[in-house]
Amino acid sequence: MKVDYLIVGAGFTGATLAERLASAGKRVLVVERRDHIGGNAYDEMDSHGVLVHRYGPHIFHTNSQRVWDYLSRFTEWRPYYHRVRAVVEGKEIPLPFSLASLRALFSPRLADRLEEKLIAQYGYGARVPILKLRETQDPDLRFLADYVYRNVFEGYTLKQWGLRPEELSPTVTARVPILVSYDTRYFQDTYQAMPKEGYTALFRRMLSHPGIKVLLGADWKEVEGEVRFDRLIFTGPIDEFFGYLHGALPYRSLRFHMETLRLPFFQSVAQVNYPNEHAYTRITEFKRLTGQDYLPHTTVAFEYSEAYEPGRNEPYYPVPKDENEARYRKYLEEARKLKSVYFAGRLGDYRYYNMDQAVARALKLFEELTHA
Ligand SMILES: Cc1cc2nc3c(=O)[nH]c(=O)nc-3n(C[C@H](O)[C@H](O)[C@H](O)COP(=O)(O)OP(=O)(O)OC[C@H]3O[C@@H](n4cnc5c(N)ncnc54)[C@H](O)[C@@H]3O)c2cc1C
């Protein structure tokens, strides 16, 4: 068999590249080692008829009109604004931390004072990174910064990464904002929605082009010698590709415990975080994401963060530490020595990408490949 492109991985990166290249007249073979398409965005009906996300909740949001328009060719959308709450000192508060969270936690007098000061100092609508708030001289705002850091951020970080915030790259801490507003949507992006029939249906349409063949349940190593190809696009782990030549790139993994309950709804919003209590980090209620409100029962996922052990669990999140970035750069040097092999995606670029970023990256690579 001979193809123009061999693409390893059928997630957003691989599927976008396969669709674009096939539409440009190329013959493409996609090899995926899991027994399904969709990568980590894969969804499926569980045995109770609830559409669940096997690898964790996926909410689509983007500011990129280009990505939105592109994906809209393969799906209709269900409008959805993600809402997240956290249990702090026994109270449920909206996240990201906002003026509404102040109201949920503190006495009206203290909340009024903090709100006034936040608006006076930063302006209504501002997003203030928590580290910036910690630099303030105002004792009330210092109290607030320390409170949020201790009760919302620190515990969650410890559970999520198994590391203290100081051990992570400062960019992670810098990103956590306090919102000086009453907008309780978790994302503020222009486009926010869920694919009407789910992600797997979207992927099926992307990969249905006659120029694309998909081989499931096969590691690319198994087909390497069998298939001839002009170019290889690799969306698997870059360190694995090079036989861990410079050591393994660390990832954090997750474990999901799903339960179906004989209740119409289990919790107030799709996602409730537990920064300080319980071993799990969060609980997701799928029907709040997918709109299956008509079902008399509900499926929830308890999410546990754990160390990644190759072969036992999945590499989910690249661990954002400077030394890991340095190791990745060594692999990038190796990649540059190869001709006709391209790395992309969450595992190929060793980057945390949201789905829209993975698609944008793939569209850019497609342009580079076809204009080179
Ligand atoms: C728990 C969790 C929640 C998330 N929630 C959101 C969210 O709410 N919103 C959002 O925008 N993004 C979210 N994301 C990010 C989203 O999952 C990624 O943006 C997306 O999966 C990236 O797609 P990808 O194709 O680069 O990688 P993947 O989806 O990981 O696809 C790579 C594929 O390559 C395959 N592969 C690897 N090695 C080989 C090999 N040797 N041979 C054959 N196949 C191989 C893998 O099996 C995999 O299917 C979340 C991620 C996680 C982990």
C-alpha cells in the first residue's frame, strides 16, 4: 500500500490534518492505536443511554472564527455556557473566583468592601491574576488574595499535579484569575457550544472523505514496514517516537469513576470542584453538558488525578515545569534532523492544547505542508 500521508493518531490534530489533506487531493492513512476515533474528545453512550466522555469532560470554546467555521462544517451546535462551582469551607461558590464568589463566601459587609476596592483598583470586568493581587498593599485585598490562593488554588493544584504551586512553572499560577465581575460563565470566549450529536459524530464526518482510510487498534510501529508513504505526521508522544532517547517526558494522568444514579440531576451545575476535601478533584455530570435533560437518571464522573505510568494509564497533561520544557527542546532538535516527518498535537508538541488550539495548530501545519 502506498499513500501520500501517514497520520498517526485520530484525535483533533490527526483528524483535521487528514480531512484537509484529503480535500486537497492527497491519499491519507490514519493509524490509531485505540479502538476508536476522536482521541481524548471521544464520547459514547454508556449502558444507560447517557452520552459520556470517556477521557474526561470536553467543553468546546474558542475565540477563533476560523476554527469555529471549520468545525461547523461537520457538526451543528447546542448552545452551552459552562458553569463551574467549587466547595469551599462547606459552601458552593462560582468559579472562576468572581464578585459572585465573594457574595457566596463572606458577610454582605465584607463582600461590599472587597467589591468596592476591586472595582476601584482594577475596574469592573478586569481579570486580575492571583499573583498580581498578592502584590497589593491594601490589607483587605491581600486577605482576599491569600484566601483564594489557600482555599481554592493551592489544594486543587496539589491534587491535580501532586506538586505545590511553587514547583510548577510560574505561568500556571499567573494564569489563575480573579474576575472583577458577576459573569459566572467559566469561559468568556466568543464561541461556546457543544457538538449537537457529540464529538464522535463530528469526527466520523471529518474522516468520512473517500481519500481517507482509518486503521483502528493499530500502533503505527505495526504498519511502519507495511505501508509506503511520502510524509509522516505524528500526533503521538514525541519522546516515544525517539525511543525515549533523552528520557521520558513527564505527564500527569487521570482516573475516572463513573456512576449512574436514579435521580434526574445530581448536582447544581455540570462541574463541581473539590479543592480541599475528598480524594477526587471534581465531579462532572454529563447530561448537563449534552442536554439529555429528558432522561430520568444521570451519570456522573468522579475524577482522580494520578501519576502517569506508561502502559498502565494514559498520558493526559504535560507537566508544566521548566526542566520538562528543556527536555522537550532536545526532542525538537531530533525532530528537526528528520525529513518528511512532522510532529503536532498535544503529545507531539508536548503542549497542553485546548481542542480549538489543536485544530488551529493542525490548520497551520496543513498550510505549511501544502505551500512548501
Ligand atoms: C481530562 C481532559 C479534559 C479536557 N477538556 C477540554 C475542554 O473542556 N475543552 C477543550 O477545548 N479541550 C479539553 N481538553 C484538551 C483536548 O483533549 C485536546 O485539545 C485534544 O485531545 C488534542 O487533540 P490531539 O489530536 O492533539 O491529541 P489526542 O486527542 O490525544 O489524540 C492523539 C491520538 O494519537 C493516538 N496515538 C498516540 N500514539 C500512537 C501510536 N504510537 N500509534 C497509533 N496511535 C497513537 C492516541 O491514542 C490518541 O487517540 C481536555 C483534555 C483532557 C485530558
